[in-house]
Amino acid sequence: MPAMVMQKFHNLGGGTQTAHHFYDLTGRSGKRIVHLTADLRRIAQSEQTSVLRGELDARWNIVENSFAAGIGRSLIEEGVAVDLETLKITDKRRRRPVTGVTEALIGFQHGRCLICTQPIGPGDETAVDHVFPFSLMTRFGGLSGWQGPDLDLIWNLAPAHKSCNSTKSDRLPTSAELHRLAQRNEAIMQSPHPLKRTLQVSLRDVRHSSSIGHQWPHFLRHVQASCG
């Protein structure tokens, strides 16, 4: 741990590092000393601790299940599904719950509601919003008439305040919301399997996907065009 993992923990993509360091290592191999910093103590004592713990547990559950015997291959090859009744991310093949949707996704939105952009606090009532409303899939004379992708998948689901979700109702997303959704999905694409794989499958399954590439703004414009 001190020789490799803890040396790399603060590293980010592009050769950059986190703005704050949460510990410092001193000493040589066999006599390493870990000094916890004030930044880490502030996080541990903040009101966001319970939210952070839920997110960390969710991400670990996803990784752990991706290696579990019997279900790891389907998670990695096919991605995951969402059970909207329980709001759980599940293994597609066995429908076995892996973790909660909100806990798995909220960190990719910087802990904020996708609609109002304000932080989602530990005591806030939350909902999982269909950014493109599910009603679109039935508005065109049934599911067979809808020309866009499946709207019940992770790429279109976003944690939000329950009040914001209720006010939004079945309206189409604003350009600002689509921008935030694209950024959120791009962030997920930088994460390990199987969440990344799930979004890759969504991109692949879109008709004419070769013309829109693997960029979420293009994908979302494609979906928006399907609403016309």
C-alpha cells in the first residue's frame, strides 16, 4: 500500500493531482509513517461524510461485484441495468442488486442536483430523474414509435432533489441540463468498469452511432432530434 497505491492516490488524469493532499508519507520501506492532513480531517468532520461514505460503498460494491464469480463477465461485457422499482443498479443477466443508483452516480455530479445545481445534503429528499422524460417513449404511439435510445438506462438517470424532480415533471431538459448531463456522463466514462462499459453499450446501440462518435454532446443532440 505505501509503496504503490498510496503513492498514486492523489494523481489525476493528464498528469495533474488533486488540489488537496489527504495524507503525507515519510520514512523508508518497512518504517513508513502516514500523516493525516487537516484537509482529510475537515472532510471526516463535515456534514457530507454520510453522503461520501454511501458513494464510496457504492463504488466498491460495483468493483467487487465485477470480479465476483459467475457474474463478473456479464457485468464487464454488458454493463449493468437499473431496477426502477427499487432504484438499484443490477447485474443484467441475473438481476442481482449491486448498489443504489443515487449512491453510484452522485459523485460524478459533484454531489449536486442536476436540475438546480445545488448540493444534495444528507437530509435532503432525493429522486432519480429521467433527464429525457420516460413519457417520450410512449408519446409516439407506443415504444415501437420512439426512434431514440432506451431512456431507462444510466446515461439518462440523474440524482436530483425530490422537489426539483416534481417541479420538472415531464418537460424536456434545458440546454444547461443537457450540458451538465454530458459532463456527468463524460466523467463516468473516465471511471472503471462496469459503469463505463454500460455507457459504452448505450453509445454503441444508438442508430447511426458511427456518425455521432463517442462524445456525449453529440449523443444527446441525437436524442433531442428524436423528440421532434
